[in-house]
Amino acid sequence: MDKKLKSFFLTLGILYVIIGALGISNMGFFVKNIEYILSLVLFLNGIYHIIYSMTNRKDPYFHWGLVLGEGVIELVSVAIILLNTFTTQLFFTSYIGGLLCLKGLILTLGRDNKLTSWENTKAKVKILVIIKGLLHFLFGSLIIVLPLLTDGAVYVVFGWYILFLGIHFITEEFVTK
């Protein structure tokens, strides 16, 4: 992979760690800016997935169409978040939580079927993909359930999710060299 792209992914991971740590340590920051923070994270994820799918589209064992579709869904989600004023936090968190659960299920369960093939995929990469899928599903489920219990906890969950996503990106850079 191109060194410029690898540095972009590493920078993205570091940025996510900073945003996540800021959200965990300063919940007021997330409460005031949650739409913009999630829009930024989804926008950067969308760009990441589109670039990643395009740079690997000639690999016969990489189903770049799924990754491209994920990037497009994330960019559409940014537009939905920024252009649509959510009437309640419950709707907003349900939308984001549902999106994360769907991504998690696709990453965790969507292997060795008609859409994906893992036969020539390195074991380290398989583990990273499954961990990323479980991360999405776990935090998506928490984001859906927690607003029903307490409003404040959901912001901490968003912070932890972004922090772990950043750690995952940084780990992925060093494991997939």
C-alpha cells in the first residue's frame, strides 16, 4: 500500500484516540458537539473506506465493493446527520447504534460466503477484522440501549468507541505492514 495512505490511516487513528480521550475526560465537549464529532468520524471513516477499497480493488481476495459500499453509507449518514435536525436523542442514538450494529454483523459474520473469501487472508488480518466487527456491534448495542437507561452514559460510550476505533487503526497499521 502507498506510504501516503498508510500515514493517512495512522494519522486517522491518532486523531480518533485524541477525540475519544477528550470525550471521555470532558463529557461536556461531547454533549455540546455530538453531531459534529460523529459527522467528522463518519466522514473520515467514509473517506478511509472509499480510498481503501479503490487501492485494493485489483486484489482477487479483497471484496472492495463491500468496503466501498460501507464508505458510501457512512458519507450518506454524514449528510443525514448534518442536514436533518434530529427531534430526539433516542432517534439519533438509535440511528447511529443501528448503523454500527449492522457494520459489526457484516464484519463479524460476513466471511467465507458468496460476498467475501478468506482463503488467502493472513490470520492477523482476520483477527483484526473480527475484532473491529465486534467493536462496532458492542458499542452499537450499547448506544441503542443506554439512552433508554440514562442520557449521560451514551456520550461516554461514544468517547470510548472512538478511542477504541483509533487504537484499532493504529494497531492495524503496525500489524498489516
